[in-house]
Amino acid sequence: YWVVLRRRAKRLQKFEEQFPEAMDALARCIRAGNTVGAGMELLARECPAPLSAEFRRVADERTLGMSMDQALSNLANRIPIAEV
């Protein structure tokens, strides 16, 4: 149990470190004229793990027909970090 908690904490810490840079990249993508969905897919392809895995999941949920609000809400539920 402790091993799982420790791994989860490390993963969340890594996500939190990568998150500001990812939001900056998403903002640049939108300023360049792309959609938010295209920006999410770009983050899923170009960012390192664990950030890429979470944004890949958001992009996949969108592709399967889920609204952007619901997909981002699911991300916030999976990643309990205030910035998300």
C-alpha cells in the first residue's frame, strides 16, 4: 500500500512540475489559431509522461464524443492538484 501511495505522490509531483509549461504551450497553440482540442493532442504527443498520458486521455475522451467540459472535469478528478 505504501509503495502505491509513494508512486502516486511522485507521479503527481512530476505532473505538477510539467503543468505550467504545458499550459504555456497550449496558450501558444491557441494564439497560433489552433483549437483547444488540437492543442490537447499536441500536448499528448509532445510532452513527457505523465502529462502526455493524461492529455492523451482527455483528447481520446473528446474524440469519443464527450464534451470538453466533461473531459476536463474528469482530468481534474483524476489529478487532485489545485492548478488543474
